[in-house]
Amino acid sequence: MIGEGTAVLIDTHAHVNDAQFDADRDAVLARAREAGVARMIIVGYNRATIPSALALADRHEDLFAAIGWHPHDAAACTEEDLAWVQRLAREHGKVVAIGEIGLDYYRDGAPRDTQQAVFRRQLTLARHLGLPVIIHCRDAYADVLEVLREEGADEIGGVMHCFTADWETAKAFLDLGFYLGIGGVVTFKSGEAVREVAQKAPLDRLLLETDCPYLAPVPHRGKRNEPAYLRHTAEVVASVRSISVEELAAATTENAARLFHLP
């Protein structure tokens, strides 16, 4: 139950299916609802996490799923894996996006040409399914932008998950019609660039996310993140935009419902 008078939020990127929540998952979900997080998108990104994301979405009316193949695991991705993702996305009524997909040049968990090939295949898959995409990008913004342009991703739509680049880069993705996912980094002392993006971006193109259990916002930085902490991110974004948390929550909730076709 959502707390009385609490602004309603949507966590558009959560890994509540992660093993870090095995001991207290129900309590974590209860705290999220009490904090006003009315809906959550649970992300599965490989053979291990996709089934658990779907199982959680099945079990809870307010949870939805995004499924895809993470760039870290691109080298292990097979044609059978992509066919499996496509079948699940088509058959499972609570899959609302393909993701998280993209490029990661920070860890380089797979060769870059392999990452790009798997990324392109999944953009095609999303187009065939009529689903938006959730993009993972780390140290690869130029190449992600190039791939999205070449693959006509403006016709697909999606969100740049955990966006941490500067305003000039943000404008390029906004020009493609993409949304920007703002997470806990916006609360960090080092998050000046993200705060500038959160301030300057059109309000109708912002989404809020936790990426839990990672990137907990201040004052929980360094601890396990959870959806209830989305309120701290919302408060900072509202502050830099000089609007109320209620106004921000209404706008970002509407944005998420529009992009992901949430009920």
C-alpha cells in the first residue's frame, strides 16, 4: 500500500531479482510501495536473470519485465538465445521492453565487434516485436549513438539507462526521441553533469530509476540500493528543476507509462 499523501513514482530499472534480495525481497517490495513506488520494471539480461524477472512480474501485479542480452555476455550469446528472448517477449504479457542491451567499453566483457553485432540484432528484434529498448552504455556513447542512428532506433524508441554523460551528448539522444534514465548518480557530489542534464532536459523526456542493488543514492551511497530509495533521486531532480517532487513524480510516471505502455 502506498503511503497516504505520497507522490507516485515508477522505478523504470530495477534488479530486484538479484540474489542480494533473496533474504528479504518481500520486505523490499513492501518498503517500495510504502515510499510511493507504484510500479517497477524488473530487468533480466541473460539466461540466469531473465526467468527470475519474468517470475517476479508474474507474481506481482505492479511489476513488469524487460528482457534482453547484456553486452557483458555478448560473447556467449547464440542464435538460440536471441530466439528464446524473442519468443518470451512475444508470449509473455508483462514484457514491456527489450533490455538492457547496448555497449560496455569499460569492462570490455566481450569483444567490441561482438557487442555491436548482438546489439544490432536486438534492435531488429525490438522493431519486429514493437517494443521499446533499454540501453546500457558505459564509455561507449559515440558508438551507441552511431548504432542507434544506423538501425533507425528513432522508430523504436527507448531510454538511455543510467545516463551519466554531459548535456551535449544528452541532446543527441533526445534528438533521436529517446528518454533519459536518471538514477542515484544525480545525488553524488561528483554528479554535476547528470544534474545539469536533469535540469535542462525536457520534463517529458525524463525517467527515474534505481538500478538496484547498484548505485544507491545519497544518503545510502555505498549500501545496497532498493526501489524505496528512488525518492532521494526524485528529490534531487525536483530541486535542480525548481519544481515540487509531486510535479516531477506526475511527469515521470506519465513518461514511463507512455514509453512502456503500462496500464
